Amino acid sequence: MKQQINKFRHVGNRMPLKFKVWLYFMLFIVAVFGLLWFFQIFFLENLYETMRVSASRKSMEIIDDAYDKYWPNDKAAFYKTMDSVASKNDVCIEVLDRYGREIKPSHVLGECVLHGKMNKNLYLISKINETNDGVVSGTIINPKTNADMLVFGCVLGDTSSPDGYLLINSALVPVGATTDLIKRQLLLITVILIPLAFAISIYLSRRLALPIDRITASAENLAKGDFNTKFDGRGYLETKQLADTLTYAEKELSKVDTMQRDLIANVSHDLRTPLTMLKAYAEMIRDLSGDNPVKRNEHLEIIISETDRLALLVNDMLDLSKLESGKQKLNPSEFGISSKLSEIMDRFRGLSEKNGYKITFTPDEERTVYCDVVKIEQVIYNLINNAINYTGKDKKVFVRQINTEDGVIVEVEDTGDGIEEDKIKLIFDKYYRSENHKREVVGTGLGLSIVKAVLKMHNYDYGVRSTLGKGSTFWFKISDVKKQ
């Protein structure tokens, strides 16, 4: 049974949308007409009788209340209430005195046929007097029309010593002929509306499915790699929103595709160069400098340097991949940011002395921060390396710690050629490198992308300020701090 249900669901999932819409619409029409016929055949007569009984009982209650309220001081108001109720509910109302004599009739259905008597006996009044609550109801045959009539009667005043009696009769009109007429009308309406509903459902299903069909066709083109596909969602708000979403997704996929191509091209280039160097110098050691210690050591140093470059590239790629995939988790701890920056400056001192760079650190008061110390170190290293690559001829790099009320700002400034305003938003993209530099850039091109990923994981603000011809300042703000 379960397999049959799953099979049915599978078939339903493969149904075209327009067929589903048509099928649901037709099922709705069939259900509506089915309910109409069902109630027409089984409930019309019972519903009619129930409504007549309810109207007669309500009329009796209203007249009884009016008697208690108006009689005998305001008989005119009482009679007016009787006439209003008789007219509104299509009933015949009689008021009899305690002896069964008619005081006031209200003839709506013609002459009232009861008068509380049967064969000149006070039959109905006797029935009322025999009850405990002074109320009777039932059905009798109208001697004039030979049709069923609803009869209600009650005591006016005290049940033990009645002032009079209230009698209400309501004709139960035979509804068989009316039912037959309604059935014929319903049959005619059914014959007309079913084909009309069929045609309307086909039109609506096609119209509803058309935007989806257009979007589906465009999505198939997108899946084949066509990133210039147009998504047309005209017709409905939902399909328009879907088309806009797919258009946005198309743009993002196009960016990803471009970045993927650039990534492959850049990685291939970065891998090919050191691999070529490794192979070349290994062959030179084998063929030329194997017996020459000086040359051999020189060539080995180059091989080691290129191996480090390869390791750096692979490590950066792995780090960035883990950061962007969310697999790396933060391991926050407390440490002094001023001490950590001083420690990093000490590590760069050897580079400064060897290559002539002047890295100046301007500390602020010590602040205890709470973040992932390893990853924040990686951010600072990458920013300083980036500044070294792009600083000016004076080879100056400035690192500053700026304490604020709600955090610590770390700035790294170079004195290079700066970045164009329209290029600033691209500077943190993978493998993007500014063209405004005068020396060979050392690195993988992934440093700033790693910076961006780490700072986003920490939910820290970051950015860059740049002026053409004067240099650039990269900054980020650590917001998790404790004042000393």
C-alpha cells in the first residue's frame, strides 16, 4: 500500500503545472455541483420544515412576551405586534379568551382554521391545559386544503388560571413540485456550466503555467552555462519575484564562473612558475653543479625558496577554502593587543634590516581583546605583507593601534601609488592585484581574501582608505575588548 501511495505521489510530481491547475479546478467544480445535488435531494424538504417550525415557535415566544408587556393596558400595541409577526413569518395567529372565544385573529394565510376547536369541542385548549408548561405543538390536517399544518399553542398569563390562549398555525406547503422545478433548473445550470468551466479551466491553467514554462526554459539554458539568459516572469507577482531571484542568481553564478576561471588561471600560473624553477635547478644540480659545492648550494637555496613559495600557495588556498566553507571554527581567547602587535613587529625586524624596509609601529594603551589570536595574527601578517609589496620607494610601512570607546582599530598604511576608487571594492577578491606597484609582488594573491574571511567570521568591521599617489591604509576594528 505504501509503495502504491509513493508511486502515485511520484506520478503526481511529474504532472505538468497546467494539467494540475486544470484538474484541481475541475475537481472543485464537480465538488460544488455534487454538494448542490446532494443537499437538493436529501435535505431540502427537511430544511424547509425545520425553518417553518423555528419561525412558528419564535412567533409564539414574541407574542407571549408582548402579551405580558402590553395587555391589557395597551391592547393596540399588542395587536400591532401580532400583525407584524404574522406578516413577517407568514403564519396565522389567534388569541382566545379563557372560554375559547376568539378575541383577535391575524389572518395572513386566509381564514384561521382552528379556533381551538375540533368538532365544536375545545380540543386544542384541552391539550394545552393538560400540559405542565402550558405549551403544545404538533401537525394536523387542514380540512379546507387537506394539507399538513404546524400548530402551536400556549397559555397567556398564569398556567394555573389562564387569561386566555395563543394559537399559531402555519401551513406546510408541499415542496415536491418546487423541488422538481429546482432540480430541472439545477440540471440545466449543470449542463451549461460544466462545459464552460472546462473551457475556463483550460484557459486559466495555460495562462497560469505560461510564466512558469518561460522561466523553466530559461533555467534550462542557465543550467547549460548560458549566463546571458533572460528570465521573463510577467503575469503574476510571484513569478516576477521568482524571475528576479533567478536573474540575481544568474549574475552571482556568472561571477563565480569568472572567479573560478581566474582562480584556475592564477593557480596554474603560480604553480607552473615554481615547478619550472624546481625542475630547472634540479637538472642543473644533476648536470652542472653537482660537484661544485658553491653552485650546488646556490641552486639548492633557490629550490628551497621555490618550495616555500609552493607551500605558501597551497597553505593559503587551504586556509581560504576552510574559512569560506565554514569548516574552520574560531578559538577565541584573551590577550593584550598592544603586546601582540609589538611581538609581530619584532618578527618583521629582520626583514626590515635585510631589505631596507622601515616598519613603524605606533602603539596605544594596552587593551585586552577576546578573539582568535592565531587568525588575527594571520590578518595582521597579511596586511603588513601587502603593505610591503605596494609601498613607495621610501619602503615605509606604518602600523598603528588606535583605542576607541567600543574597540581597538588596527591600521596598516603604505606610501605607494594608491588604489583607484572603482577598484577598492575589488581589492579583497581572490587573486585581485592592484596594478599600482613598482616592484615584483611577493605572495599568492590570496592574502586580502583571507583577511576578509577571517574578519567576517569575527563579525568585525574592516575597510581601506586610499588616495592616488599617496598610498593606502587598510584597517579593521576589534570590538571584543576589556579596558585595563
